[in-house]
Amino acid sequence: MERSKHIAFVIASSGYGGYEIRYFKLAYYLFRKGYNVSVLVNSNLIRRKRKKAVEIILSDKDFAKRVHEIGYPYLLYGQKPLYLIASIFLNYDAFLYLCTPVLNKINADIVYTNKQIDALGVLRDKLNITIAKDFTSPDAVNSFIQNEDYKQLDLADALLFVSKSVEERFYNSLEMINYDGSHPKTFTAPIPFFFPIEQSEPFPFSEKDNLMIFAHRLLERKNPVLFANLVKKMCKDDFFKEWKFGLFGKGEKEDEVNLILKEEIKLGRVITGYKSNLTDYLNRSKIFFSLIEPDNYPSQSLAEAMYNKNAIVVLNSGNSSFYVENNGILVQKNVDKIISNLKYLIDNNLYLSCENSKKVISQKLRLEDYVEYINDLIRCLK
């Protein structure tokens, strides 16, 4: 029964980030398992340079038929075609309105989206769809509250949360604003969804470089400045003279970290910038940093690093200890203590920590367990 229900994943954004890749991967994995799925995607996103995982997924011609581009390919202006990119001119509500004829045509049962729901919500009875509003990060909760989207909670049939901490943040936020309205059914994923379709076999430890990596959006809560200060100090310490460092990502702290590491970047000790495909770096690196607040769980980049046999240095926030099991260290926001613990890790346990990382992630993030969660969701919704 669960596999017969048609799930439509709606990707309204025009850039690739964690949730866009996750939706493509989840839809494709369910498709391979025999589920009836479609993906409705912003035409601007589908036509830009794709992440490796998306390229692999769309190379499957049978699945590619399930991907529907949403947007204006062109508008006529007099006698000349004026080409427009939908995401530039359309807000999310307008984008979702454009989705409605497609949802009607494909007979979608469940719409899975992490964007605004009002445009679909007002049409859900006409379309006979069930709307699952997905919260993929603390930032998604903050945006939902700040934009007062909670006023349309009655338009959703289910609220989905990637973790217990994101769920708690949501309800604590509603309590803080004295929200007294109703809310739909709540579903919280028991584990992160991790489908390493783009990953190759990690390099043997002997072939890896002495390379430490930080790869996240450069937001304050992800502590890129803390990592930059760590690197600054390590570059002055002879213990780390054979090591290099990668600080990858974009965001509000980009200029600040580049300024802190200006000399180290010039000397070639530090590589910075946005990397569309981290796999090559993660295959060669030995240590991966994840310093996220309020929680490193359920970080996809951390899971990818572990899959590629990286020892991990993880800020002890939220449920972050989930990832650490004889494969790295939990730390506090103290530069000197982190460096001291890091030296011990390198001198004593680095090889075993690298090897254990892949074992830990493979045992804890079983796709079969996540599919059971999807089955329960479908049974409750339709």
C-alpha cells in the first residue's frame, strides 16, 4: 500500500544545498525501491552546474522522466522571445502555484516540501493532496517563525523534523511567541538519511594526505571562525608542520575567515573556497571538523567524511555524541584544549579512528531503518 502512494518532492530553490541534494537522493532511493515518486524542481536549479550526486541520479533515464522542471522557459515580448529564469522573478508562492497543474496531472498523493505551504495549502482540497512540511535545520525553524509562516500551520497535514533537537526548537519557538493555534501531526526521523551514491572507495590510510577539513556553510552557528583560529595557531606549531588545512564553504563569515588566514592561504598551508564536490578531498583527508551549534546531528557532511574514513573532531553540542565512537574526539570551544586533544589523537589513535569512522556510520545510518520511517509516515498520512 505504501509504495502505491505517489510522493512528490518539491524543490523550489535555485541553488544546491543540503536539503536539495537530500530530496534528490531520497526520491531516487525510494524510486529504486519501487515507490511511486516524482520531483518538481525549479528550472533554474536543474539547468545549472550539478552536484555529482544529482548528475549520477539524473543519468538514470527512467528516474529522469519523474523529474519535472517548473518555471517560465520563455515569455513572448512583442515578436522576440524574452528568456527569463523563473527563480529570479517568482517568489516561492508563485513557484508553488506553477506546480499545481503538474501535481494534478501526475495525481500526486503526498507533497513533500520544506518551503512555504500557503500556495499549495489553499489548493490542497481541490488537488486532493496531503502536504508534509519538512524542517531540515534550525535555520528553517528560525525562518518559519520570523516570517510568521506559523499562521498557516493549519494548511499542512504533517510536520516533519530531521532531528529531535529541530523539533524541540520548533515547539519552543512557538511557545515563546505564545502561539495557541492547532498544529498538524508531527513526525521526527529516527536517524539521518544518508545515501552515499556519489562516494567512491576511500583511499587506504597510507595514501591519505596530512589534511584536516572543515566543510560547512560559513554561518556563525557553525563556528568557521573558531576553526580559522585553530588553524592559525596550528600553523605556528611545529607539531603540525607536515599538515595542511581545507576550509570550504560560503556564507556570512567568509570574509572574516579569509582575513584571519590571509598569510596561511598565501603560503599554501590553507585551501579555501566553495567546493561543489568534496569527495576527492574527503578521500584524501584524515581529519574532519564539525563544530556546529546547537547540534552536529544530523550533519550530512559529517556523515560523508566518516564514510570516507576521516577521524572526526566534533563540538559536544546537542546529540553530537551520536557520531563519536572510538573514531575521534568531542570538544568544547577552547582553542588550546582542542589542539591538545588533537595532538593526542594524532599520536595515538589516528589510524584506528579513521578506520572506525566508516564502520560507525555504516552501522548507525542504515537505509532500511529510514525507509521504515517513510512507511509509517505514508500510512499515517493517507
